[in-house]
Amino acid sequence: MNTTNYLIAAVVKIALVIFILLTGVAYTTWLERKVIGRIQNRWGPTRVGPFGLLQPLADGVKFILKEDMIPDNVHRGLFILAPMLALVMSLISISVIPFGEGLHVPMTHQTTPLQITGVPGTPDHPMPTDINIGLLLILGVTSIGVYGIALAGWSSNSKYALLGALRASAQMISYELALGLSLVGVLMMAGTLSLREIVNTQAGSWFPGGPLHLVPHWYIFPQFIAFFIYLMAAYAETNRIPFDLPEAETELVAGYHTEYSSMKFAMFFMAEYVNMITVSCVATLLFFGGWHGPSLPFLPQLLQDLLPVIWFAAKIFVFMFVYIWIRGTLPRFRYDQLMAFGWKFLLPLAIANIIVTSLIVAWRA
Amino acid sequence: MMPQILFLFFAAICVAGAINLVLQRHPINSALSLVVVMASLAALYLLLGAEFVGAVQVIVYAGAIMVLFVFVIMLLNAGAEEQSEGSRIALWIGGPGVAVFAGVLMWLVTRGDDAIGKAKVGGMISSGDNTHNVASLLFKEFLLPFEVTSVLILIAIMGAVVLASRKES
């Protein structure tokens, strides 16, 4: 593929993915307010547009028009850098996530992957491929994202922000271990780090031919313990209830972003929701078969082609809904409970899961 | 052409970060400069084609160890460092020391000795899947050193736990 085609494809994909992602973020906030409202027996937003559907737009306008305050005595450079770092790092990790198999482009006679960093298929190898460390890249970028929160709290020169940032860094370091280890079981079964190949190994069924042939070959079934650990650790990594101690509003005003206003606050907000979508994507890719789903032959051809992406989006939606559901249901952990849960329960469980999985993989090989 | 430009770009960022690390007075600026150095080193590994090492560099050094550094600096609320007599002596000895070291390094590299070996942009790609190579080296060829190192680290962790849990008498 020549450079011009490559650049055009890359720019189109990046623009499209970021547009859809940020729209998704905006409407996740709407969904969250709606669902939490119904859980608490209220209506949620209803005034702006039908069902309050234009509420995210109104919120966006409000964020842009608000006065951008920088308090005195903050570390100015880091205060401005922190929200940028948080948002950029959350957006980078979406670049390695495959949303579907590939799309045949008639103009270039190539199958372009539905993924920002994928390698297009050629006539020799019609299937698109991707970098073979996609998962490690996500883990690495997420771990850099901690700096956004840590620096925001430190540079604000405020005790609530500093406490929030200290909690955030300690919590994210602790849960990163359990998060990384929980993925090892799936990696051992798949035998690769490439997200596209991990999804491809999940095609088909666990019991082909038998009466249970409808059970898909997803890693959630053998690795349900790993999935539980991943989900818990991912909630902690994204600072969501029940692990939202870095921004616990009843204790710390707003935690690490207490001193932020206007778009800088909005950037932290967006980063948090993009991170939620990213961890949902990883969970879908690793445990729920990515874009694989039952084929629906009665649909028109256009929808048939888009079906993998629709399945992928539907799975993400379920994860986002569970996020909101849990926020509406569970209270916050105490800080010592949070640390004990991460180090004394999730980490040993993840290690035990790795040992058992590796024994079974070795026995079957 | 493109790889050379990328190499020079990341190498320049790396060196600039390292110099900034020494020049900054405030510990948090120094720590962040070190993060920049680590990240650009990871980019250089990627250019070599060693994508696994690059990813691990980011996860372990930039993402875990340096976060702990920043955490400790924040926790202790360490302020800007003062220049003392000792640091002036270090400057007088260190300046020529750096010059001599850089000179020796330059001489060795420009001599093109085969014993040092040569790195090429993308040189690691041809040798196959990076992750598999690292794994088979660690778990086949260097199994004993690898396990012994693990035990060493375990002992260090246990030492830290014992020291931290000791009661003041």
C-alpha cells in the first residue's frame, strides 16, 4: 500500500473512531443519569430534547463556556499538562482495539481492518493482521495515564486534591497487578498477545456438533474466575464505584480534580469514560469473543456486513450498563478494605488461576 | 529515511530528558524527566523491532517504578533541592568524568568493533516473534538464572515487609 492511501485510511479511521468514541462518551453520561435516576426512583434528565437526549450537548456547551480558572499557587505547567495527559493516554489505547474483521475497499482492492493500527490484508493474506503486542500496549498506556491523575492532585496545591491523587496512585498500582495477572490465563489459552488473533481463536463453539453447540468458544467459560478478577480490577483502575476513593465526594470534595473547572475538568471526565469504554473493549475481546456472535441470515446484506461491529457495540453497551448498574447499587469501599481486597484476595486468586490454567494447558498440549 | 528521522527524534528527546533530569531542582520535575527518558527509550526499542521489550519498558519502568517514585515524592511533599558545597565538588569532578566517559564511548562506537556488535533499525524483526523468543530464552536457556533472580527479588520483598512491620521499642 502506498503512503498516500495509508495516510488517508489512517486519518479517516482516526477521525471516525474518535468521533464515535466521544459521542459514545457523551451518551454514556446521559445513560448513566437516566439509569441512576430510575434506580433511585426519579426521572433523570427530561427537559433538553426528547427524553433529555440533547442533555450531553447542553453539558458540552456549558463546559466550553465556563470560566477556565487556574488557582493561585498551583504548579502551572503540570496543572495544565495533567488533564491533557489523562485524556490523550485514554484515547491512545483505543488505537489498537479491533472492532471487526475487515472492510473490503473496492478502490484499492484491499481489505482494510476495522482497527486504527491494523495491517490491511493483501491478495496473498486476505485477512488483516495487527501488532502482536496490542494488549501490552493498552496496559502500558493505561499505566502512563496514572500520571494525569497523580500530577493533577499534586500540582493543584490543595489537600483534598493531593489526598485524592495519593489514593489514586496507590490504588492503580495495586490493582494493575491483579488486572495484568487476570489476563494471563486467557493469553495462555490463546497463545498470542495480538488482540485480533485472540478474537479469532474464539470463533466457533466449545462443543461442536453436540447438543451444546450453541455455547460459543468464548474464554469467559473456562476463565470465569479471571473475568471476575478483571472486572473488579478494571473498576478500580477506572476509579468507579465501589472503588471511587480518589474522587470520593463525601470525603474529598471531588478528589484529584477539585481545583479544575471548565474544559480541564471535562477532559478528566472524558478520560474516565473513555477508559471505561476501553476496559469494556478489552473484556469483550478477551472474554466475550469480540465481534463474534450468532449470524442473523434474515437481515439485509448491508446489516449483515455490519453485524460484527453491531455485536461488538452491543457487548460494550452491556458492560457500560453493568458499570452504571453497579454504581447505582453498591456503596463505596473503605480504604483499608480496598487495599486488603486487592492484595490479599484478588492477587492470590489471580496467581492461583494462572497456576491451574497453566497446568491444564500443559496437560492438554 | 523515516526510521533515521524517528531515531534522531527520540534519541534527542531521550538525551534532552536525561540532561533536564540532572538540571532540575525540584524532585518531581526530575522524576518526570526520567519518565520521558524511559518512554523515548521504549520508542527506540520499537524502532529496533523489539516490540516486547519496548512494551515492558513502558509498563515496568514508566508505568510502575516511576509512578512509585512520583508517589513517594508527593507523599513526602519534597521541596526544591538546595545546592550545597558537596554538590559543587561533584560538579568539578563529574564534568571531566562525563567528558572522559563520553570520549571513550565515542571512540569505541566509531571504531566499529565487532565485539560490541551493531544494531540496525528494525534489526530484530527478522528474527521472528519477539515475545516467543524472549520467553524461550528465559524459560529454556537461562532458566536457572531466571529462577534465582526471582528468589532474590522475593527475599528483598520479604526483607521490606520485615523492616516495615518492625515495632518501635
